[in-house]
Amino acid sequence: METSNKTWSGRFTEPVSDLVKRYTASVTFDKRMAEVDIQGSLAHAAMLNQVGVLSDEDLAAIVTGMDEILQDIRQGRFEWDIDLEDVHMNIERRLTEKIGDAGKRLHTGRSRNDQVATDIRLYLRGASDDIGGLIRELQKSLLALAEKHAATVMPGFTHLQVAQPVTFGHHMLAYVEMLGRDAERFVDCRRRINRLPLGAAALAGTTYPIDRHLTAQLLGFDGVCENSLDAVSDRDFAIEFTAAGALTMTHLSRLSEELILWMSPRFGFIDIADRFCTGSSIMPQKKNPDVPELVRGKTGRVNGALIGLLTLMKGQPLAYNKDNQEDKEPLFDTVDTLVDTLRIYADMMQGVTVKADAMARAVRQGFATATDLADYLVKKGLPFRDAHEVVARAVRYAEEEKKDLADLQVVELATFSPLITADVLNVLTPEGSLASRDHIGGTAPNQVRAAIERWKSRLAL
């Protein structure tokens, strides 16, 4: 004999089939919202009591019953029932079993539609705070690495070709900046998450004399959703959260790609600690950068969640539709992926070994100071386009001689322009190139150190 859901089954002449129950149930994954569901229910009960809809005795019973249920959940004693569909009905049924009719009165003035919208907002509000803290920890790791290597020269690349000298510290600060914007996005997103849907009921509000602002205050929301249809039906705040997550993962994927390249023998710029790498089942010499590779792969997973949520919402008429049950798994997966990735990256970046000698050698392999030579000629009065042509010919000559520009004699360089004199040697070295870019945002070591101090102040380090 199949069980029926007594919360709504009075309308039906036959029970739901086992297949449909499995297909429509969400309790296997939405039970992770149990604590915020209880938090929302307690605030709702307190509000109902304040407006005279729920007696003091009922409120006390609900508070006691919910506390017992919360302890059961935390200690793994709570038995989840797929027949009850979701986290909300499982908790409500258990509460009713414990305290009787008072448990049935808890749902007065609300629907599962506004209840689940509230739970998701509470869950994502906490996740936003957690992720913001984890981004900060990764920024601290990157800042420590940047400070240690504020003057460590390396080639900067465009098109993956050697472009101009930068410092490794400056390169790490680029990711600190990206992550700073990521953190700002989660803070900004949190503002739109932090609006209370509870009180919208199924779609049209409720006939009970509820006080939504009181409920919002009890739950720490900044305000209420001011249209009941919108409150229960839209998930734009969840899409925005996932978009912020996708951008964060994209930034980490870019860093991952660089770490993978830099660790390869063809670059040999860095080494990653063994605890973040694996070997090969057949090639004993291998040390594979598995963590950065997997982060690069998991970025596609979060990007997919974003596209999935956008697609989920695009065809829905107002108000709530069952489609929205599909919002939780991609959201939960996004949160889990972000949290794990940020944690492991903060640890991994502390274990990066920089091979400064290899970086210094690489700077001399791609004519990285060619632009400096052009700037030198411009400062001597030559128009930039003419200077560009002079340097291009000098580079072609150096390439034929298998030398870097800095290795050419002054007399050799002077054959390309009479403006070139002995002082050119000051600008052709990587160190000279770095020192000349002495402005905010530039790669001069003292500017890198100044940027580090600004970030330390922002992060209160």
C-alpha cells in the first residue's frame, strides 16, 4: 500500500506512484537547508505570536520541538522520508508528531512557495559570507607570495609570447585584484539576496494580519520583497550568485593554466608542493599538477550551473512553478565547488616554490626590452613610429646573432640610429626596464610593494 502525502492528498483519488515520488522528491538534496528552514519557521512562529494568530503555549511548544529536531539533525538521528517530498514537510511532520496540533498551526499564513524562497535566500546569504572570507584567505596567500617576490623578474606575456619584463609579485597582484572584484560581487549580490519573501504565501499574500517587517527583522533581512508574485517566482538572486561564482572560478582557472604552464619543464618557473600533485601509473618521472588541472575542469561545471539556471527561468510564467525545484542542485554544487577550490588554493599557493633563475633566463629569450629601446629613442626626439622601425631592425639583427638586445655592444646598436649612445645600457636590462615603470599600477618593485601595502590595509592585515 502506497503512502499518501496528507498535507495535500485530500484532493486526490489515488496515491502518487513510487516512480513519480522519486522523480519529484527533493529531500535527498534540499535537506542541507534544514537549519535555515528551522530558523525561518521559528521567526514565522514568533511573528504569528506577536500578531495574535499563535498562542504563547503553541509558540513555546514549537520552539521546544524545533530545538529537539535541530539536535536530531545535527547528530544524524533524523530520518528523512521521501514520501514527504522535501525538507520542509519532513520537518513539519516530525514537529507535529512531537507537539501535536501546535505543529499544524505553524504553517498558518505561509506556503511552501514563500518558505522555500526564504530558505534559499538564507542559505545563499550564509554562503556569500563564507565565500567572501575564503577569497580573503586566498588573497592573503597571494600577497605573501607577492611580497617575497616583489623584485623577482620574469617575462610578461601577450599572445603567450615574451612581451616585457614584469615581476612575479606584480603578476600575483593581478590575481589579488581580480579576487577583490569577485569579493565585491558577492557583497553586492548579498544585498539583493537579503530580502524576505516570507508572507507572499503561495502567490497572492495571506488574509492573516501578518507583520512581514517583524519577520524580516528577526531573520536579519534588510527588507521585504514588495510584490508577492515576484517574491515566490523569481530566482534572479540565485542566478546572480552563480554568475559571481562563475567569474571567481574563471579567474582561478586562468591562474591554474599559468601554474600548469609554469610548472612544465619548458618553462620551469615554479614548483608546486607534492601534496597537491600526483604521479603517473606508468611513467615514474611524472609529477602532475592535478589540483590546478581539476580547478580548470571544475570551472566548466560552475559555468554550466549558471547556464542551467538561466535556462530554467527563461520560459516560466508567473508565479511559482515546479521547475524551480531544479534550482537547488546547481546552486549547492556551485557553493561546494567554490568553497573547496578556494580553500585548497589558499593552501596550495603557500606551497609554491619560485625558480627565479629560470625566470631571469627566460626574460632574455624574447627581446623583452625592445619597447624600452623604442621609448629611449622617442625620448631622444625620434617619432615613435620611426623608433619602432629602428628597434625592429635591431631585433632582427640580434636574432641573427643569437643574442639578446642587452648583449649587443653599443657600437652595434648605434648602427641602427646615431641617437643610441652608452646610456642605452641603462634601459636594456630587465632591472632597468622594471625600474622605469615607476607609477601606480606599474611593475617597478617599489610600486609592487606599495600595492601590497594598500591591499594589506584593505584586508586589515
